[in-house]
Amino acid sequence: MRALGGAEALRTMTHLTGLAECVKSTSVAPVLAAFQATTAKYIEAPEGSRAVAAAEVVAAALGKPDPKLPPALLAWSQRYVGALTKLAPSAHAALGRVLDPKASELRQLWAEGKPNKWPDAITNLQSRVTK
């Protein structure tokens, strides 16, 4: 599996589905739901992917967007900057769970291939969602 991190990961089908919900939403509910899904005992890959995408939205609201973030999503994050910045601790925690090989299918999948930069990309994103 090729390492996808940051906005590159946003191009996957799972991410795009979740992000389409964001841009159409009149609240941060899709972002919050993505983080809440990571509190399960085991996080399936699609839920982990949505949490990564949601964290990118929070990073954008904090003024630390990935340069490749789609413009529509960046604009949406700026409309809800107040609510999204309050979700920064949830984003940080969700990414920590996504990085846990015992709790995250996504992490396990990335570990199957050649050594890659995926964990570093997620750690970088985790630092960008820190206020």
C-alpha cells in the first residue's frame, strides 16, 4: 500500500464520501461523528479514514491546512472555524487511536506493505490539530 497522508488521503473514496457530507452540512456533525467512531474497541479502515479526513478539516480551521486541501473544503472549514477548533482535542485523540496497531485496521493495513511514511504523515497531522 502506498503511503497516503494529509490531503493525499482525502482523495480516497471513503474520504470523499465523508467530505461531501461536510461541504453539504450546515453543522460540524459529520466531523464529530467521524471522531466518535474512533472510540470503538476496534476501528475499521473506513472509520479510520474518515477520522483522518475530519482531522484535516480541523487542522484547516486552526489555520494549519494541508496545501492540497480542496478549496471547497477549506472554505467550509472557515465557515465553522469556532465549532471546529473546539474539536481539536477530539481530532488529536482520534488520530492517536488510528495510529494504534492494536485498535486500528487502517494502521494494520499500512504496516503490511513496505516501510512507508503513513505513520509520520498522521503524526504530522496530529501536531497540526494541536492548538
